[in-house]
Amino acid sequence: MCCAGIALKIYNMKKNFIIRRYEIMEELLKILNDVKPGVDYENETDLIGHGVLDSITMVTLVLQLSDEFDVDITPVDITPENFKTVQTIYDMIKRLEDE
């Protein structure tokens, strides 16, 4: 494969990664807004600490995330660090998808 072919392959991989990230984030925000509407999730810095996610919303959220992204969120994964922000939830989903 020539250099142009390799460059194109890398470009397509990056493009697919960006598209997939966007799709996950959009679905994640949709789920969060379904579970608890009226929150500025993109700018919220501590979903649990600020009381946005309580025990009932966490159960609902975990079930919906598990179903939507086909990941197994275990009790070990349910930590304040994994559910602090939209980004940390995204990071957990990606990690679980890759396992």
C-alpha cells in the first residue's frame, strides 16, 4: 500500500471515530434528558454531587445505557467518578464497548 493509501485509511479511521463519538454523545444526551429533563448536561460539572442524579435516576440511567449501548454496567462501574459528567459517562461506555 502506498503512502496515499495509508493516509486515506488513517483519515477514514479518524472520521469514523469522530462520527461514532458524536452518535454516542447524542444518544447519551437524549437518554439523560429522558431520565431527567431540564438539566444542562453539557455544562454540568458534577451530576451526582449537585444532586442531578440520585439513586432512582441512576438505576433508570444504568438500565437505559446498558440497553442502548449493549454494555454490561456492573456494580463496580457504578461510581461517582464514572457518572460525574457526560464525558465521564461517555468514557465508561467506550471502555465497556471495547472490553
